[in-house]
Amino acid sequence: MNVVDTTAPVVTLSGSSPVTILSGSVFTDEGATWSDAVDGTGVIMSATSGSVDVNTLGTYVVDYNYTDISGNTGSTSRIVNVVAAPDIVPPVVTLVGSTLVNVEYGSSFIDL
């Protein structure tokens, strides 16, 4: 009798999905783990495919795969959303002309 392994390993994300990060920040890939009835368990340290450009707004898909000794493949994906960083720098307002202006009563005032 020949026993054949036809069950795919289970791949589970480490961390959450979806992940939302601000543009220009650092994305740290938390990887994934795999578990297989024959091979045991292990860690996938980085994505098998896909990448995240933290300088370009958008939605990215990062894939994690593991193929067991029998050739069965398990996979999962993480969604990473890169969003615009909030504008937290107040605008600079520059006054043209003097801060103190004397206007004679009854005359017109023209703001510089």
C-alpha cells in the first residue's frame, strides 16, 4: 500500500491584513507561518511575491506560499494600503506691507 500526501500545507499570516500605512513611512513585512501534516511547521520570513512601494499611494498584494515535500502548495495574501500622510504642517502666511497702517477717515484703503 502506497500512502500519498495530497493535502496542501496551511499558510497563516503573521500580523494583520489589511494593513494601512502612511506614504513615506516604513513597511515591515511580518511574514507568515506554514503548517503541514507531513513536513511539520515553519516560518516564511518574507513574501514569495509582491512588494510595497511606500512612496506611491495604492493597494498592494503581498503573497506567501509554501510547497511541501510532496509538491502540495498552500498560500495566503496580505493587502497593504498606502495612504496619503496627513498634512500637519500649517501654512505660512506672509504679510505684504506694514503691520500697522494709518488710514485717514473717509479715504479708501487698498490692501497690499
